Amino acid sequence: MNVTGIFVVDKPVGAPSQAAITQLRRTFDLKRVGHCGTLDPLASGVLPVMLGSATRVCDLLMDHEKTYTAGIRLGLTTDSQDVTGEVLSRYDGTLPSFEQFRAVAEQFLGEIEQVPPMYSALKKNGQKLVDLARKGVVIEREPRKVFIRSIRAYEEDGAFKLDVCCSRGTYIRTLCADIGEKLGCGACMESLRRTSVGQFDLSQAVTLEELRSMTAEQAAEKIIPVDKVFSDLPAFRLPAFYEKLYRNGERIAVKKIGMHALPGEKFRLYGEDGFYAIGEVRTLEEESRLCPMILFK
């Protein structure tokens, strides 16, 4: 079976992201499998997994905005900034009201700075911060700018929660901790569910339990074609002669193929067998040319 595309897994709490990779390799007897944006064992939700040549879009998907629903516990701080970590402090005073919590949470809307947590996959001198943290080593981290597109605070069954849409590199547990610090009582993340990555959401997701019960043919029906990732790009069909040149690395003058485009524009490219590449128009030798960017098949 020729398997290429995106398979969206709804990762359960308690399972590592690697569990989805392992199962999809087993289901399709496939070596080239990679996920986009790992989820901690505590977290659940949308985990897009790239199959076959679709692994080439992993970095592009990492740049997409993500949405989360997070539970936050006020009055408790931990070394991991979530409830699984070692307790650092407990607040003995009266906890803030929901209105106070909401008012402070909304102050984090827009561009903010975050100091990446020690319990993260970021590397320092070749070592993951989480590996250093587990040895009791804490090092200085530079703050990074991230963007919070939207944030909604609400109360559910007495618990405070957040719906967040944010940029790549945003740590929701750090957001929770920073909100707690600003409230003066401390806080940590109690739960986390990722509801979307770019255009992929829970409506397309298959649970790990469901996946384990599927045959390869049944699972293949859930694969999303690679070109769906690039649905915002215009489509262009190259004639067979120019498709062959393009596949061989030729940079094709746009005037020869009737393409009207400016330098920097990207296109989904189709041929006799459907979608096969992403191309970009660049200026070479004072002429606009369609240049190879990503070739999928």
C-alpha cells in the first residue's frame, strides 16, 4: 500500500506522542512516520502525524497556530509548572475570584514574552532542558516572544479554565504559571487538551484505541491528502513536458507556462497523476522562474 498523507490522532492522557507513531508504523508497515508538535503525557488531543513523503511538511505545520483548552489550579506552584511536578509552594491566603482571574488572563492577549520552562524539549549545548531538570539542574533561559491570538477564561464545575489560540513555541503551562504569578497566588496547569493544529481539529481525529482496532484499509480512509495542508495556496497544473523538467530540478520561466505570479508566490503543483509538489516563483537572471521547493512524489 502506497501511504502518503496526514493522519490525525486524538492522543489520550497518559500516553506519549511516540505511541501514535509506533501504532501507525505497525498499521501501515511504514518506516517514514513523524508527528507535528509533540504533546506531553499529561496532555491529550490533536496530534497530526505525517506518513510517507508527507514527513517533509512537518516543519511547515509546526509554524501553524494551535488551540488549547487548559485547566488551571490557583495557589499551587511546581517545578514543571503542571500538577505532575514537585510542589514548590502552596498559597495559604484567599484565592482570587473568577472575575480577578479572567481580568488578569486577558492581559496576556497579543505578543508576550515567555521564559521557556526547564521541563521542555528545548536544547542547551546539545542537551534537552528536561533531561537537565530531571537531574536537578536549572539553567538560565532567555525569554522568547510568542503571540496569543485569543484567550477566553471561563468557569466549569467550579474549575477555572482557559481556551487559548496561540503561535508556535507557546507553553500553556508557562502561561498558567505567569497568570498565577501576576495574581500573586501562584498557579500551575492542571489539564491540557489540544483542539486544533492549523486546519486540523478534533473532528478529523481518531483515538489511539480506535486506531489499534482498525485494519490498514480502514485506517487509510482517514488519511488526509498532503495538498490539504496547502489549501490556501493557488493550484497550477504543469503540462507534461514541463512537469518532467520540473521534476528534474529545472527552474522554469513562468512566461513559458502561462503563469501569472510575483516573486515569492508559492503554488500547489498538479500533473497527470494529481498533486506532487510545492513550487515557488523566484527572480533568477532577471527573469521570474518557477523553482522546486518540496517534491512529494
